[in-house]
Amino acid sequence: MKEVIAFVQASGGLDYAKAAMERYSAAAFAILDQMPDSAAKTAMRELVVYVTQRRK
């Protein structure tokens, strides 16, 4: 397992995944910004933040 983690880190896999996550979250916020304010919109925004900013 250590070899796999080292390979992913060395090959830029984590940087690629982080950049993809940032693109998808920006797209999600752009879509949500077009919706009227509601409890559901707030919950979805909080979910995107939680998923993209959690550490473990």
C-alpha cells in the first residue's frame, strides 16, 4: 500500500484530484447560484463545502 501512495503522490495524482474537485465544486456553486434561496439550496452549498474541505 505504501508503494501505491508514493506512486500517486509522485505522479501528481493528488494535485490532479484536488484540481478536479475544485472545478466540480465551482460548477456546483455556479448552478446553485442560479436557484432561488431556500433551505435546500443552503443545504446543498453546505454539503459541497463539507465534502471538499474535510480532512478525513
